[in-house]
Amino acid sequence: MPEAPPAAKSRKFRGRVFINWDRCKGCGFCIEFCPPKVLKFSDKFNNHGYHPPILENEPACTGCDLCGLYCPDFAIFGIREAVSAGVPAGADVPASPAAAA
Amino acid sequence: MSVSPAINPVEPFLRTERMPHIWCPGCGIGTTVNCFSRALVDSKLPLDKVAVVSGIGCTGRVAGYVKLDSFHTTHGRAIPFATGLKLANPSLNVVVYSGDGDLIAIGGNHFIHAARRNVDIKVICVNNFIYGMTGGQVAPTTPLGATATTSPYGCFEAPFNLPFLAESSGAVYVARWTAYHVRHIAHSMVEAFKKKGFAFIEILAPCPTLYQRRNKLGDGLETMRYYKQHSVIKNGASTRELKLDLKGEITVGKFVDIERPTLQDAMDQRYREVLKESYCGRGGA
Ligand code: SF4
Ligand code: SF4
Ligand code: SF4
């Protein structure tokens, strides 16, 4: 994983992105329009036979949620959280308990 | 894998048990729903005072997917239903969410008259230039030369210019964006929700399955890139001059933002003048 850009290190928040793996239809909108190009297509298929995005450069994520605005399948979104907050980010995190069902 | 309390901002507005939705990969309709959810949050409207009315079609499905009071009407009849809803229950914020085929073809007459009367409803029209759900027939928005199942040699009928139609019919707020302009769409929706009267937002959106495929315009993503490259924002532009063809520049922006009495206000004023004290007003007031 590439180093975080210097700007990211001095920020008081970090971006985190959540992907609902099986809801994705592989359109690529999130990958194309993510300003710092955090995402890329996975080589793997989801349950419906699409290639969802995975994190390629997670430290660059600003949490702008443009991916969330673009995703026509409500399968991804970004948030900003204070850098002290704990949980490690990662792909394949259910967006909500309901979505995981 | 960790489970996070973070939830997708659109999630509280969805009937998640109905997901995944029926829209095709790369269809732009879902993108507009994200914008709608952000606009609802930003405008702080009480959600039990928001009602969504759709007609038939791919965009018409929005009424069935949003976790708000909603009604899926017969083809073309979203606006008359919404008009009745607003007149009978003036405190509701009534949003009509439908496609170009439903709103402008089948329901075209309702559209112009609701704008003329300045009914206080917000109309969001997702324009994909074709009848989607019914199989890719030509619509009154299909650009000249574009192919549809019912125009195999290319469309030869001049299409409507929707913002011009809305403005000349009397709409008080008119904007056009593409599905690429997500933040602009959300901002326009917030403005439209604040507006009293007939507000109209046209959103051009990819229909990769029918329109783009038949016209060899690539997939949804290619269309989004095309929108990004070819859209020119001209706020306040004369709606008569707006550009939108099969290929070429697309004029987007907010074109109209004016005030004039709504149907309800005009009715109250007239009846008060004529009937004086014997007019008891609407809603038993
Ligand atoms: S939140 Fe913004 S920066 Fe992060 S992945 Fe999404 S679009 Fe990219
Ligand atoms: S925008 Fe949504 S559906 Fe499209 S590739 Fe990204 S996560 Fe998948
Ligand atoms: S047919 Fe077109 S408009 Fe309908 S869901 Fe598919 S891509 Fe979207």
C-alpha cells in the first residue's frame, strides 16, 4: 500500500470508505470519479458476477463521499472520522446490518 | 472484516428489503436517488411531511424504493395525483419523481398545466432519452438521428427542450443537470424544496441497456465521462438556447428562479375578493 500523501498526515480527520460487496454491479463510477483515485476493480467476482471496487490507495481517501453520491447501487460510501478513532478500515464491510442480510 | 456503525447516508431513505433494485448496471437513476437523499438531509424537511409520487417506468420505481410516503400511479398520472395530494394536504412537500416518457409524453398535458397553474409540487425528471422499461421506444426527448426500437432509421421528430417547455408553461424554478453533476443536483433539489410553486429539475442520465447500446454510445461509465467532458454550466441561460443533441455540447445549470402566486394562493386570493367573509378557506381553516 502506498504511503499517505504528506497532506493526509497533517489532517485532523481521515477518510474511510465502506463497500457493500454483494450489492455492487461493477459500473465503475466510484473508481472513475474518486478524486484521489483510492479505488480499483477487484479481480474477484461478487455473488452476482460483478467485479466490485477494492481499496488501492486507502490513505489518500479524504472521506468526501463522492463515491457514495455516484454509486447507483448504494454499495459504497465514504466518511470522515477523527484520526484518533480506532477501527481499522477495510473493504467488504456491510454498510448496515440490514444491508448485510 | 469489521462491522462498523457507519451507515450509507442513503440507507435510511431506502426500503432495503427491496435491494438490490432492478436498475441495470451503470443506469443513472440510482445516482439521482443518492442526491435526493442528501438533499432531504440538507433541507431538514420533516420526513413525515414528504411524499414521493411516481408514474410508470424505470424511474417510476423510485416511489417503491424510498422509505417515505409514496405512491406509484398509472402511466403519466403522477402529476394529477400529486396535485390532488398537495391541494388536499397543503402541509405536505410533494415530490414527483419520474422519467421523460412518463412525465413528458404520456403525462405531457398534465405537466404543462401543472406548470401553468403553478401547483406547489417539485418535479424531478430523469431523462434518458427513451422509453426504458417498455423496451426502448422513441420518446419526445429522443434526439434527432438517435435510434430507438420504433425509430430504427434514426429519429426524425424534433425533441422537446424540457427546460424551455417548463419555463414557457410557467414553472418558477427550472434547472438541468446530468447524472455526473451529483453535487449540483443535490443543491438544486434543496433549492427546489424551498421554492413555493412548480419547480422542475431535469437530470440527464445514462440508460446503457437501451439508449446507449442502440446508439453505440458505450456503457454507463462512458456516458458519464461524456457528460463530464461535454457539459457547459450556464446558469441563467435563456432556456430557448439550451444545447442538447445526440452528440455535442450539453447546456446545464439553473435557468429560472422566479416568484409568482401558486394555484392555492391564487385561489384563496380570488375567493376572498369575491366571497369576502363567507369564504372559509382551505382545510376548514
Ligand atoms: S470518500 Fe472520496 S476519496 Fe474516499 S474513496 Fe470515496 S470518492 Fe474516493
Ligand atoms: S459505483 Fe457502486 S455499483 Fe458501481 S462499481 Fe462502484 S460500488 Fe460498484
Ligand atoms: S432500461 Fe435503462 S433506464 Fe431502465 S434500468 Fe436499465 S439502464 Fe436504467
